[in-house]
Amino acid sequence: MFESKYAVPRNIDKLISKLKITTDSHNSYIKFLKKYNVIAFDEDVFDYFIDCQGESLPLEIMFGFSKKRDREDIIANNWMYSNRIPKRSIAIASLNFGDLLCLYPTGKVYHWDHEVNDLYFDKTVRNGYLEQNLDLKLVANSLTNF
């Protein structure tokens, strides 16, 4: 079904421990990382879509561990979005030209829409931000359900 872009690293367990995902609800994602690592979908074809409350969103990359620490790397992406996605969630994929799939400690997967849920400057306050919309759309009750 899926094809890994890179081989699964030998030190996969050590890398996974850096994500601080230890709850039983994350087991399906841990198994996914150990089996596939990074999956990059063809952006010219968009052959895989996620259904999010009736809207089909093109899936771009399932994050994993990349030596380049680039847009495919789960650690780099979660560092970059650390103050922009809800606390205790982790970004596991990019989709829909700038959006993310976020995995919560409950195991549920949510759609983080950069146009709705990102932080925005409050132009009326110096160095201030508008209140962040943390109402993300549910995609699936678990990683195995989508």
C-alpha cells in the first residue's frame, strides 16, 4: 500500500523516544514509524486523500526520520510548529498545502488548518498575537481508522 522513501533507521527506538510518545494510544503510530518511516506522496498526482468531515484533503508527506532534518522529518517539523499546534499533540503529516495532521495523546487524529488554527499577529498590540483557535477538526479516532 505505502512505500517508504527511506529505510527505517537502526536507532528507531532511540529516535521515537525523542518524540515523548509513550501512551498506549500511540502504539499504532509507533508501529507505522517502525514499518515505513517517511512516506512522500506524489504531489503532481495526489493519489491519496484524507476525508475530513466531508472534505477531501490531499496527503503530501507522512513524517518520519530524515537525516536532512527537512520538511519530511518529524522532529524538525514538531520543533518548528511547537508553539503553533496544540500542546501535547504531535504533527505526523502534511497535507492540503500547508496544513498538518496532529496526533493527540488520546490517539485521535485531527486536522490543523493553517488558515484557521495558526497564530496570527495582533496588529493592535506590539509583539502580540490573536487568541489561537484550538478547535481542530477530527479526522479519525485512531491512526488505523484513516
